[in-house]
Amino acid sequence: MPINGYITVDNMKVPLEGEDNLLKVVRKAGIDLPTFCYHSQLSSYGACRMCVVEVERMGIVASCSVPPADGMVVKTNTERLRRIRKTILELLLANHDRECTTCGKSSQCKLQELSERFAVSELRFGKGDKRYAIDHSTPAVVRDPNKCILCGDCVRMCAEVQGVGILDFMYRGSKAMVGPAFGKPLAEVDCVQCGQCTTVCPTGALMLRSYTADVWKALDDPKKTVMVQIAPAVRVALGEEFGMKPGEIVTGKIVAALRRLGFDLVFDTCFTADLTIIEEGNEFVSRLKNGGVLPQFTSCCPGWIKYVEQYHPELIPNISSCKSPQQMFGSVAKKYLAKDMNLDPKDVTVVSIMPCTAKKFEADRPEFTHDGIKDVDYVLSTRELARMIKEAGFSWDDLEIESFDVPFGLGTGAAVIFGNTGGVTEAVLRSTQALLGAKTDTPIVFNEVRGLDGIKEAVVNVEGIDVSLAIANSLSAAENLIERVQSGEKTYHIIEVMACPGGCIGGGGQPISSDPEAKAKRARGLYEADKGLMIRRSHENPYVAELYKQHLGEANSHEAHESLHTEYGHRKRILGEDIKVMVTEGKREGMVDVAVCLGTSCYLKGSYNVLHTLMNKIDEMGLANRVNLHGTFCFENCHESPCVKVNGEVKGYAGSEDIADSIIKDRILPILK
């Protein structure tokens, strides 16, 4: 990189090599300038002011938002700067919930770390006495407004990287806070529960929801057989929690640790990743040959699935019907393995160790509960597993390497690379080669789909067929691709989407690393693991073949669809519960047409609850086939909201109670008589 001059930082001459802000130059000089609101993958914000420096002839500036220029003279550690930073910390702590010993972020909190670094031993300012409710509404993320320091990191991560934007600043001055629209709980807005906000939050304001207590309880129950599965990306990241470098493969140590914790059977999610590829590969070849709906979108990422359900339900037919590897594992473990072991599925507890927080949400989806039994009972993140190991007290360094249990402990190289962006696509291409008649010595590495770029595109010739593919690495990148496809600008056969940057290696449940190359190192670790395995194509996994032989029959068979496939539905923009089928607006013969306005004004006055109450009451009364109930926008009668139209007549219910009962009694039943 060419040198574009020099600046002087604390009497050191530092070359300029294209850096776009002073902070990067200062850090290149080996000076750890403190920040709360700066992250290299996000826009510069300059809110926290911890990174202030003194620049000759400019005075005190925020280094994260000032571009460097040749000849600048910068000081980073004057008495004045130290006083400013310490005062900022005191002000933040004055407005902060300081119950540090019981905070889940204790010892990893940036505010705690910097307070110690700058010797903040007492506060000159009083403590705020207002307490806000903690939001436990989602299975994935807990939001505690009492610990928010208004750095805006979560706001920018959600908007800029994920393109969802469910968090923003509210109010002004001393009342300012960050939260979802209208102060709603996270479960009632369009949060995809990817957990990326928790990876940038410097305090405990946004945390993973922990299920370690539930798992300890299951492990202590002698009536339970507790099985655990480990996702591919966990094996190249967990070691970071114990002082190892990113990308170091610690699979054997993880297996040993889980056995020491008390798990009865330790399996590899790679097994069902291979199963996923066989089903998804066959589905793709069928669509390709038989004129099915294309492009086919991958279905392994629950954050992406929820995003489609909320914003692009028209694309649901394009999504592979395959369950994710996590849910396939839960299904076959309780449906087949339990039977083979003469166990009652009610007495089997399945625990997942995942890099992903959205997997917690996925395990709770009603589609994955049958006869009151969940396919996957609990999902722990990589960080939660590390916490359990530390709580148990045994030495990580002294753990001997152990191997997985069979039959669900063997995975191929194709399954291992699932943890990387592009990995699912590469695994599908490897199996597609075989399904289209490729020889066994055909090259199986597809460099075109590798790397951490936001969007990757390639045309790969698979046995004479040009397969056009694209890979989206974050939800904002996915939205970009969707716009290209829907505008007709681009045509693809298959599109892979991972909600988190880097794929599962960068999941919201992974260790939070200060190493900017951590994701790249984890990715290299998975590719190295792939190269070290004898079996590198999913369809060559002998235990998967045996599962088909004993229980599933052929790939994409009826039995396979019953156990390994699912369906998804439309989600409203703000949820109370799912509405999967909405009848087309307009009166249908013999039916009463009832339209509930879900526009902003009516929604704020409770129209969404009215819609759900009506839906339930109409169903209970056996009138579902006589009432065409649906949501709509807008009757332009906002002053009387909430508003409901029955057979073309609009009426507002401002200030009314028992709206649903009134609509049924006074407007629907008289028509039906």
C-alpha cells in the first residue's frame, strides 16, 4: 500500500497508508485508544468521545471521525485528555445499573474494563433512581435498558449490517434511551434474533438469554437421557474463551468437556448437516431438471427464514423445505434413535451447542414441537458452554481429546464447512456433482464461493450444466440480492443466505474477539478441518446411508419429508402471534367480509389485538367458513381508530371496550341470521 505522508503520534512518526480516520493510525502506532461506539465494520459515530486526542492547531477532536492528514501532530495521553475520559466514565456510571457482580457481562464489560483502566474509584455524581423493565420476551436476546450507555452500536449494527433497524434512539436529553418502536418488547417487533446487537454492546444492555440453569437441571435428572449436538463453527471458536487463538480446532476437547459435564451422548451436528445436503441437493436437482421454482434459497439460517417471513413472504416458495441441521438432528434423535435405544422420547432431552442465537428462537417454533415434545429442548451458545465448563471447575488445558459417539458422530468435510459463508453452497455443489453423474475424482473445492465478501457471485459448471449462484453474507446483503433478482437484473439457480457476517463463524453466540481477523481465522480452521477428513462429500457418509436404509427410505421420500422437511408462513410486521393464512380481501359468496385496519393509528389503539381476538372467537363459534376475516390498511378514519369494515361499512371503535364481542354480536351475527 502506498504511503501518503506521515503524522506524529506521541512523538512517533507514523506513515499514512490509506487509513480513513485518526483512530486507525493511532492504533497502528501500538496505542490502545479507548472507545465505546467505534467498530470498524460500522459507520463512525463519534458519540462516546472516549477516543478524543489533541491535534496541534485543531484542539481536542474525536479521533474516530477525523480524517488523518500529512504533517498532523497528535497527542493521545495528556492530563487534559485523561481528565475528560475519566469524567465521561463517571457520568456514564452515574446513570448506570452498577450491580456488576450479578451482571452476565461482568468481567467482559467494556465500561467495567475502562473504569478500572482509568482508576475510577468514586463518583462525584448522584445515581439515577429510575428503573426500566427488563425485556425477556424473546428466547434469544434479553434487553436491559438500565445498563444502556447510549453508544448506538446496536442501532448501527441492526440498521447497517443487518438492514432490519428495529432499534433506535428515543426521546431527548436526560430521557434519551435506545429501544424498539413504540417501546414494544423485542418479541413484538421485526427482530430476527440474530444476536449481532449483543456482539457490539459494550455493557450488559443486550445479552444472550441463557438456558444453562435448565440444562444443569436436565443433567441432574436421573430419569433423563441427555444428548448434545455440536455445530461446526463451535469447534474453531470455543478455544478463544480459554486463551487459545481463533481458528484452533478443539473438537476433541469439547467432546471430553461435555462428557465431564454429564451428557450421556455427544454427537456432531455435522451428521445432520450431511443429511441436510442430501435432501437439499436432491431438491435442487429436482427443481433444476423439472422446472421447479428457482432460485432456490437455502434454509439453514433461522434468522434469514424469519426475515423472509416478515419482509418477503412472496419468496417462501423459493426456500428449500429442508429443516436446518439442528432441527433435523432433534427430529431423528427423538423419532428414530430413541426408538432404537428403547427410550421414550419424553425422557430424552436434546441440547444444541450453537454459534447462533436465532437457533434458540428456531427451537421454540411450533413447527418443531409434536405431541407436546420439542425436537430440540435447549440451545446453548458457544459462550454459554464456556461458562458451564468454567462453572464446573475442571481445567481446559488438562482435558484429553475424545471422539464423538455413534451413529450421529460422523460428519464429512462438506458438513464441516457449513459454518462458513459459502459453505452450504459448496457442500450442495459437491453432492450435485454426484447426483448428475460426476466421477469420484472430480475436484470438490469451489474457491469461487469462498471468502468474506458481502456478496459473492459465480457460475459453476457442474457436469455440463452452468449453475449460477450467489451468496449473501449478512441480511443487508441478502436484501441487495433480492432487489436484483426481483428487478430482473440478475438470474440465479441457487442463493445462500447467512444472517451473520461471515456465516456461523460470526454468529451472535460466538466469543467476542478483539482480533479483527478472528472470523477469517475461524474460516481457515474449518477449511483445514475439511481437508483433514477422509470423507468430504455428504452422500458418502456411511451412517447417513444407514439411516436412510433403516428409517427414511429414499432421499426426498414421504418418510424423509415427514421427518426432515417443514414449511414456513407469512408473519405480520409487528407480532402477537403468527397468522399463516390470510383470506383475500373482498366479499366472497355466502361469507361476511370483515377487514380490520392495521395501519399505524389503528395499530396503536389495539387493532392487532382485535384481529386476533376476532380470529379466535370466530374459530371457537365454528364460523370460520362463513366469515372472511383479514387485516388491511387504511380506511382514512384515523380519528375514530381502531376501525373495522364489515361488508363495506366502516365503523370506528375509539374508546370502546370488548370491541371483538361487539363486532360479532352487533354486526356479524345479524347478517348471518
